[in-house]
Amino acid sequence: MGGALLAVSGLSLARRPARRFQSMTAEQYEALFPRQFGTWHVLPTSELIMPPESELADKLYEHILTRSYRNDKGQVVMFLAAYSSIQVDDVQVHRPEVCYAVSGFSIDDNEPFTLKINDRITVPARRVDANAQMRNEQILYWTRVDTRFPLSWSQQRLAMLASNLEGFYPDGILVRASMINAGDDAIPDLVDFYRDLTRHSSPEALRVLYGVDEPRRLPIA
């Protein structure tokens, strides 16, 4: 019996996932995302809705980038990219519907959206319509765990498990863009924003955004 227990223990140790990606510094992470691209430039302030501060500090992300961009038409997009180089049970990307609801918003629309970036990149995303007093916010976001794009908490857990079975801890990112009081449908404008950002992003940024070294069509989780 002792020998069997030792064998099981040894097998578990051998099968323990390894870290796949190393941590970046805050400066390295921020440098991935251009402050100006196309007709977009960064504004000095941001009004992004965030998860509770204690959760952010304790476990959710290694890096959180929040910016507001304005284009030459006067449109403003609020952008968030929250990243962790390792996804485990208690450290995983946060879905925006939760923090918006905690902040007093009603979620009036929340559905899958196929985000076609270009001929080579298509991302399974979600569109969300969040409403509070005097504020309507339309959101287009995705979560990535390794090369998978889970559309729910359950898919997110399965994506983590799949990577663990392949022998590594995956990295993960939440990418979110939104517009406030932008009219009936701001989603086409948010799609254009993502396309512009992708066109002006480095290979390193594309790996973080889309989980691949070279642009290609991405799998649905």
C-alpha cells in the first residue's frame, strides 16, 4: 500500500502543470498598448467601472491597463486590458457583468458576439448593455485563457482544466472596450476601435490580446 501511495504521489508530481509564461513588469505591459494609433489618442482621465478594489489587489490580475481614447470624430472609447500570466483556481479573469451589477448597473443585454477583426482573426466575444441612472454603457469584451475564448464561467473553468491536462498553467486576459451614451448601437464603432488597435499592435501585443504569435483564425471555446 505504501508503495502504491508513493507511486501515485510521484505521478501527481510529474503531472503537475508548469508555468508557461513569465511575468512582465508594469512598464513592459503598458508599452504593449500604443497611446496613439490611427486617429485615436489617449485622454488624461478614465471613467471605467472596475471590480472591487480588494479583489483586484488580492488575486485577480497582475496588470490592469485602463485608458480612455478619443478619435478625430470626438468619439470616446474606454479601454481595459487586465492580464495575469498564470490562471489557477483562485486567480482567473473577471467577467464584467459582475462588477457592473455590483456598481449598481442593470444588465439589459448580454449575448455572444462574433468579433471579426480581419480575415485572419475572429474572436468569440460578448456584447453587454449596462444601464444606470443617466448612464447607458455599451460594452464589447472577450476573455482569453491560453488560446481559448470562454463565453461563460463554466467554459472558463473548462479552458483552465484543458490547459492543465496539457501540462501547463495558462495565462489569461480580459479585454474590454465600451462607450457611454453613444446612441442606439455603439457596437460597430467598438469593432472599428479593436480593428484599428490590432493594425497598430506589435507581435508581442497580439500574443497577449489573442494568445497567438502569428495572427490566425482563433478557436471558439
